[in-house]
Amino acid sequence: MYTTRATRTRARDLFLVANTTDELGGVTAWTHQMARLFQTAGHRVHVIGVHESDLKMAVPETPGYPVTALYEQHPPTPRPLRGTRRFSVPARRRETRRVAAMRRAVERLDALLRPAPPGSVLVVTQVWPMEWLREIDLSHLTVIGMSHESFAYSRACHRYHWVKRHYPHVDRWLALTQEDADVWTAEGLNNVGFMPNALAHLPTIPSPRTDKVVCSIGRLADQKGVDMLLDTWAKVAPFRADWQLHVYGAGADEPQLRKQCAELGLDGSVRWLGRTDDVPGALAASSVFVQSSRGEGFPLALMEAMASAVPCAAFDCAPGVREIVRDGEDGLLAPPGDLDALADRLLRLTGNPRMRDAMGERARINVQRFSQERVLEMWEDLFALLER
Amino acid sequence: MTRRSAAELFDVSVVVDCPEGTDPDRLRATVRSVLDQTLSGAEAALTGDGVGDTGAVLAADHPHRVRVGAPRGTYVLSLAPGELLERNACRNLFAAARRTGADLVAGRWTRLTGSGSKERAPEWQAALFARSRIVTDLAEAPELVTRGGPGAGYCVRRAWADGVVGPGTAGAADGAAGSGLLLALAARRIALVPNLITTRRAAPDPLHGLPAAADAQRQALALLDDPALRAGLARAFLTDHVLPCVRAFLTLGRDRRARLADEYGTFLAGLVPDDALGTLAPLERVAVCLLAAGDADGVHTAAYALEHPDTVVTPLVRRDDRVRWSDDRVGDPYDVTELGHQNRPLNGLRLLNRVTRCAREDGRLVVEGAVVVPFGLLDGDRTAVLTASLDFTVRDSGDRTVTVPVDDVRPTATGIAWRAVVPLTGALRPHGIGDRVWDPRLLLGIDGERLPPLDLFAEKDIVPAEATALPARPRLTRLAADTWQPYVTARHHLAVCLLPRRGPARKVNALVGYATNFRPARKLKQVRKKLRRTYEALHAQRVKVRVYRRVLRRLPVSRGTVVFESHMGKCYGDSPRAIHEELIARRRGARVVWSYAQDPTGFPRDATLVRRWSWRYLWALARAEWWVDNQGFPHALDKPKHTTYLQTWHGSAYKRMGFDEVRHKTQNAPQRDRLARAVGRFDHFLVRSEHDVTTLAHAYRIPEERLMRVGYPRNDRLVAARARDEREGRFPRPALAAGLGIPDHRTVVLYAPTFRGTPKNRKVRLQLDVREFAERFGDTHVLLVRAHYMEAASLPVTPPGTVVDVSAHHDVSELLCLADVLVTDYSSIMFDYALLDRPIVHYAPDLDAYAAERGSYFDLRARAGGPVVETQDELHRTLAGLKEADDGWQEARRAFAAAFGTYDDGGAARAVVDALFTRKAGK
């Protein structure tokens, strides 16, 4: 097997279009990470968001590239004038205002994109902005769409229909894994490729894996399944009295989860440590990482744990998870929702220091296939392919 | 930048091989699809004698992307004129080739169907191209070879392919050179992608394509060594080429099929190996053998049987306990015992009824026919009494029938011959609208026993249109139509239709056609359609739920009304039925409503019956004082404040249920909340033992005060039956035994497997081989088969009285009382049956896999009240030696019954009615 390498990268104009410019969340973080990466590779980057967000994310330094938001707040959602609403004057007014604002936004977008030289690339990181982009002539640009979630997750909500409506019109669009891309292809979309997320950085010192701590990092929201983690830990704790479970993260479900923890009688072995900005530090103090999510895309948390040489036990809830963790080689996977299986994986990892060390070391090496350099290379290959 | 060599100029060359006489339009369409490729480095290379002027013009118009001559690209893809490339095809193939370094990259293709308007992919592609993968060993993707190569939709690395098949031939037409197969065999690495590559391939012509396919098959066999691949190739040839050819024989006239059969018999020599034949279904095997033997009429008849598998098409004969095709076809390939015709009673035998003559005589239609008689049914000592008549039924309405006598019916050497003279003009008096097509069927009686109505199988050349037309006299006068025209339908049966042939009728028909199709009429149709849609939308489930929530639920209570439902309305049985009966007996004047899913037959007459999800159902639920059911009323319907909900539940749990199920754990919060809300409606929940408390009540989070420890009312009958057994013995059997035709001396075995979640439109494949059971135990046992109430099973035909399908029987506890042995896997029925203290056998070939997948609450092997067997042989042995072995199981069985049915004391229904439905209970 051989992979091609772009012998020479050409500087391009790159436009990254996302839902928002500054929302606290995975895709925006990815957008800025890639923007910085593309810029260091010599490309001219412009980040465009549909709107500015209320919940701002902490941007460490001012970006070295232009960032534009088309709206100041979330634009109104179109609602068809049907039934009695057809005769409502305020509703008609709102609709007129919405259409006018949309036209202004489209003109603004057009003014940004029109001067772009041939060979420029437009990366649409989420499907929603396509509503505006479809109004513009994009024939001089190469348009790449993206979907930052697993097929199953899209399928369960409106984005499945949006993808099917908008993405047949782009030059190529990218799912997170080959497996997701294959499912989309079977759905009749023939311009699907895949692109993994990049691991931001590799901590210089891996975790020594000496503390008897199992660590979980993630929002305390239903999707992350911390309730299932507590139920699982209740099965593990009696056998591992000297081990602690450290739960990092904050969220709306916290009181409920703490109550559940108390009811299960786990207060002695579970510590709630809140949100952390020092993820490598948290990982350095733990020996096993556990993820009990109900749904995921291409989870960064798993990659970070592996980069710190901490072996993972996780629910196999998305193709992205199986792509990152090779079951039995650099981590252990359990069927989604099967608490007994996850407890078994945790018992194996906590009970066998040699396996833990071997898997942790392999994980640190293996996860580097998603390093920024590799992923950047894949992007350059993609640009080259689309130019052929 | 370095100068690119010629080879690197193009990434993919699409070779369009044009044979002599290529249609210019088709060539242009193909080249256009290449020019429209998203990969701009794709060129079209036109080769062959048929390129002609069109090719030259195309090359001149697009000098950089179309050329006449050999391909130059890194990868080569072949395309026939008329076939089209999907827009992203070249890019997808090229990307996969670069990513994997494969020699050959293949993807999906579709071809036109027979009608020429639709496209479809052959079925074997689904598994082959399910996901992207790299194949280094052909055993992982045998379809690439067994279908004679990838066929289309694949590209190869040119530099490598030239070395395999010789320069320039890599892109040549696949069928002629067989190069696809050669390349697939030679490739070190093959990449498979799920993308669609080629579309609009020509529809296969099974009838005339067989010689070419046979040649290709011989070449392919010469190339292959691997025995598994050779077997696959042989079988694929039969299913892809020979069987479609056989089916096509049905449309051929007598002369042509004789000629073709003669010719194809020789072509097939050596291509029909016995082991490949063995993998086919019996009818298919017979059909292939007949074609290989060159028997034209035999193939024709077998083709009819393939379309109508229930029909007996030849005089079947018995030879040493086996059933053979006919007197002169008795070899092993002609063994059709599996079809089960020998087990059908006379009134279930569909016999082939072939029209031998159809003509007009003296203003009447004369139809003559011959009926096939199998197993020498008429060969007895005395001559059978034959009766026959001909029924004409209106197509698509079915209720109007005209019976015409059959003049002459007599046995012949090969079957039964009949002759009818039909005065079409006088006998059939149609209205003229809505009854234009009539289907005749023969009603045949042998010694007073009626056979099912037999269709009239006719060939086109037996029914000459002009020589059979007769005048018609519709009630709407001859302006509606004036001619009866016999014809052969698409399913090869004789039918008569009304036609306007003469001037006045044709004019009137044209006028009517205009009146129903001109613009205002079309508009009217649209308006009607729209109204219909609005009406349907108003009765959609969504609207019903909203009306229920906002209006119905607030209506005042109707005192004393109880709504019963069992298994979502599928049956009248289970605990709700037991409570219903107790309630009716105890409290006259209780207003009882039963809900049914589809069909109200079998439900009690004295109750009000409402269809599930109908408006009346919602009305009844909204006003009822009590809800009683065993599974759950629709989750979307909240319980009104004034209602008490008694959940009887439908069985103790072996597999994990409710929030213990993995399925519910992975659902998102709103979905789990919905379940919690549905379960929160239960006011009372019946349990049979502490096992239920720790499993079901825990899994559904039902608080202690809502549990009723009284046992299941449905099991009262079982407890009573056991008491009777001990008092009086098992015989005489309950009345149901006589109803099912079970004699006293046979052992009754009830087979009741559990729910496996089969898709709705499919039937369950039983794990027990019913036919084998009937062969082994047919004389001593009766097998009652009960599929789960959510599913339906299809049973093979077995000798009468050996296997009875009781899936439709409403009350399963009646069946339990009847059974002497229960065979089940891990259905909750085992907990109930244990109360009878009769033998149980667990037949669970997939116990470990099931327990691992669904999760279980206890180890069945350790606690079962009967043997747990995993193979059919073991089951047969256990059943044969049941009496001897049973003593050893009695203790375990009683412990099992005591543990899981602690509260089942025979008074559950009484206790429930006492607690809830009496004045004392405060209601």
C-alpha cells in the first residue's frame, strides 16, 4: 500500500464557512484549529460564520486571519406561511424582514467570494450555511462540504434531509470515517469522501499510569452517558476498592448525576472535578480513560487520552470511535449500552498493569496517524484530487 | 515543474468499444457522460469498427478529451455504447485506486430492466459492494469471479493490465475477450467501492443470450482451478442464465420452443453439474434438467410451475416413498417430494388445467381442456364420478359470477378431458362499465369432492383473436361495447374482455374518454384527490393524538366502563380475557369495551368492539373508568385523571426488559422519558413471584405500592387443569382437541418459539424442521405450532393431521391445557406451562448467542424444569424417550414452578375483581 504525497503545496485562498464564528463547541474549535493549520502551511484563510454566538468560546489569541459573521445574532428560522398564518400581518412582516436580511447576507457573502482567484477552495464545515451558499454562483470555486457527526446521528434529525438536499451539489463532501462515507454512498450520494479530525498536539510527557484513577472528560449532558458510567462504576467499584473515578466536566445534568452517585453509594470512590482547561494535566494523573457516550462523531477526548498514553475503555457508539480505538490493540470497546461489557473492560484495564502499559504505549503511537501533519497532508491530497 | 509524459496526461481513459453498426445517438450519449465527469483528467478513447463519422466528429469537437484510438490514461475503464458513467465515477475510482494502490477497482453498476424504462442492479451486488474494502484473496469476494468477472463498472491500471491481457485489449468489450475475469484473477489487490459507476447497461436477453453465455461459461471454467469458485460459477450460471431462459419459454409458441430447446440442449452439455443442481430448489432443478434434456414442452410446463408454485403441472408418480416428476422422468434430479403435493388433500390440489382448443362454433365459444391428474388418482377399480362447471367471474370485483355447465368431462389415459360450449352473448350480460374483463375457472369435482377453482392455462396460438370474437350485449346497450374477445392474460390464463369494435361503440368510447380526460375533468380529479388527502390528514394519528390530548381526555368519566386490550388488539385472550370473564360473571351491567387490531372475529359479542386507533377507540379510552391490558395502550395516549390502569403484563422475564435493555439505554433522553411516562401510567401491575418483582418491576421502575401479588388471571385455567388431571386424569381431552382433529392416542406437542424481531413483511423461519418432525413422529404425535403473536410463520405442507398451525388461535392457555409436552426456546410461556406439571423441552440452538445479545436474568441451563437441547437430533431423542426421562425432571420442574409462579394459586381473576371492580374497592 502506498499513499501519495503532494510533492509541493500551492498557496491557495481558503474559505472556511461554519454555523458560527465563535460558539463554544467542537466544530467551531475544529474550524479555528484548521484555519491556523492551513495558515501555517502558507494558505490565505478566511473564516466565515453565519452568525455570532451568544455563548462565546475563549479564543486564546486574536486570530491572524479575517473572521466574518453574516448576522449579528442567530437568523430567524423560516416558517412557511400556511393555514391561518397566511392572513397574519405580523407573520408576513417578519417573513419579509427575514427575506430581506437573507438577501443582504447573501450579497455580503457574494462580495467576499466573488474576487477569489481560480483554484480557491470553499470548505463548508456544516450543512446549514449551504442555505446561503446555494444562492450564489460558486462555479469559480472548489466547494467541499463536511459533516461532523456520524451517519446515525444525522439520520435521527433534520440534518439527514439537509445533507441529501444540499450536498449533491458540492464538488465533494466529507464524512468523518470511511464507514460513514460508505453508508452515505449507499444512500445514493456518490460524491462522498472522508476526513478524520486532527489531534491538536501531542503532550511531551505521557502519563506515568501510576495513580489508581479512571478518568472521564466530557460535558455532563445526556449524550455523554455519564449516568451509564455511574451504573457501570457501581459494578466495578466493589472489586477495585483502591481505585477512584474522576469525572471532569460541567453541565445541566450535574445535580441529578450527583444524586444518582449518592444513591449508588459511590461517593467514596467518585470525585467531581468540574470543567478543566488542562486536559493533559488531568490525563497525566490518571491510568485509564473511560467514555460512555450514547452518540459521538470523531471524539477528540479519546484521541487526547491516547496521546497521553492512557488506554481507553469506551462504548462502540459510532464509526469514529472504532476508527480511533483499535479494539484489543490500543484500547477496549464495549457494545453501546451494555454496562456489563463496559464494566468488564474497566476491570480488565484496572486489574492488569502490564496490559494497561502495553495498550497505553501503543495508543500513543497509533493515535499519531491523526496528527496535524498527517491530516494536513490528507487535505492537500484532496485539493490535488479535486483539481485533476 | 517537470513535463508530464503522455501517460500521465490522463488519469482515467474510458474505452468505448464500438462494434459495427453502433447507433450514433447512443455513442454520443456515452461520450457526453465521459465529458461530464467531475474528474477533468478523464478522456474517452473510441475503438472498434463502428466508430465511424460520429466518433470522428466527437473527437474533432473535443480534441483534448475524445480521441479515436488506443487509451493513454493511467487507469482504463471500459464502456459499451449506450452505457453511461455516473458523474463522479472516474473521480471515485481514481481516488480509491490511488489510496489503496490496487490493480483493479470495482464499483456498482445497474442495467435496464426488461421493460426498458427502469434500472436495477443485480442482487448479488448488494453484499459485494456493501462497504469499501480491499480484497487480496478472491474467496473474500467470490462474486467477482462467479458471475464471470466484475462485468462493468471497474477500472484497471493500464501498465499492469497490458501485461496480463496484452496491450490494447484491457479496455475491449468484456464479454468477447473475457478479460474482466482474467484481470480479476490476476490482480494482487482489488479495491471495492460502494459507489455507482456505470448505468444503463443493456437488459439481458435470457432467451437469445444463452449460447453466448454458455461459451463464456466454458472459457471461465477453463480459467478457474479453485473448486469452491468453480462450484459458485456453475451455480451462478444456472441462476443467472439458464433459469431466466426457462422462464422466458412460457411466452414462446410451440414451434419456436421446440427449435430452441433442441438447440440449447446441446449447448448446455457439461455445464449442468450435479452438485450445482443440488443447490437449487426442486422446481428449478427440474426445469434446468428438462432444458438440458431438450424437452421443449416439459420446459414450458416447468416454467408455468415456476410462476405458480402451488400448482401440480405433471402427473406426479410415487416411486419407493419418493415423489417423481412424471412416469418418464423418474431420475434423482426429478425428485419433487419436497414440494409436498403428496400431502395435500383433494380440496387443496391445484391441478394444471390446459386449454387444448378454443374456437367459435355457431355463435358460441367452444373451450376444450385437459386437467393433469397426479398419483393415478383415477386409476382405482371403479370409475370415478366426475362433475365440472365453468365459472366466469368479474375481474377485480369478484362478487359477480356466472356459471356455465361443462358438456363433457371424462377421464383419459393421462388425466381428465373436458369440453364446454359457452354461449357468451347470451350467458354473460355485463353492464358495460366496470365489468369489462371476466376470468373463467373450472370447478371440478371428483367423487363429490370439490377441487379448488382451476385457472385455464392457455397459449397465445391456441386462442386466435379473430376466430374467437363473439358479439356482446351489455345492459348499457351496444354503444358501451359490442364484442367479447377471448385473450391470454399476462399470467398465461384465458380470459374474455369487452371491446368496442364497431363504429358506434368506438365513437361513444372515444367521446367518454374525452369527457373524462379533458381539462375540466382533469381539474376535477385533482380537486377530488386533494380533498381525499385533506380527509386523510384529518384522520392521521398525529391529529388524533392532539384531539385526544386537548379535548377527549377532559370529557367526564363513564362510570363502570372497562376497556380491555390484549397484545395490542391482536387477540382475545390472556389475562384481560380471564378478568373479563370473571367480571361478566360477577357483575352484570359492567360496560365492557374490547379493542381489536384488524379483525373483530373471535372477540366477545356482548362487548362493544372498537378498532385500535379509531376515533371510537380514543373516545372509549378517554371516558373509561378502567383500562386493562397486558402490554401497553399506545404510549402517546396519556391516561385521563379519572381512569385506573391495570397492567396485567404478558409474561415473566427471562431476557432483559425495559430500562435493563441495551436498546433503551442508548436512546436519548426524550425517548427514555417517553417510555418512563408510558410506564408511569400503570396504577396496578400484576406479579406472579418475587422473581417478577426483582426483574420486571425493577426494569420498569414500578414502585412497590403498585404491585399486586396475586398471580396471572390467565393461569387460573392452568391451575384448575392440573387439579383436574390429578383428580380424573388427562382424558377425555378438552373440546378443543376435537375441533383441531386430534385423536386421543396421539401425544400433543406444542412448539412455541419466542419473538425474534423479524421484519414485518417477512415470515419467520422456524428453527425446528417441521417436515422432519412429521416424518419421524407423524404416527404417534401431533405438532401444534404457535408463532409469537407479533409474527407469522410459514409452514411446509405435511401429511394431514401431523402438524397444525395454531398461531391464529386466540387463547394460548387453552392450547397449553391441551398439550402433553411443550417445546420452546426461552419464551415466557415456559413459566406458565410449568404450572401444569407436564414435561417441558427447551430447544434453543442459539441460547448462548441470544443470552449474550439480549442479556438474561438467570442461567436457563441451571434452573430449567426440563432438558435444554441444542440440536434437532437431540430433540428427537429427548421426545422419543420422554416418559422414561421425565421422572428425573419432576423435582426440578416443581421447583421451577414454585419459584416463578409463587402467587399463581388459581384465584387471580377473583382476587383482581375483588380488589378493583367491586363497590368495596371504592369504585
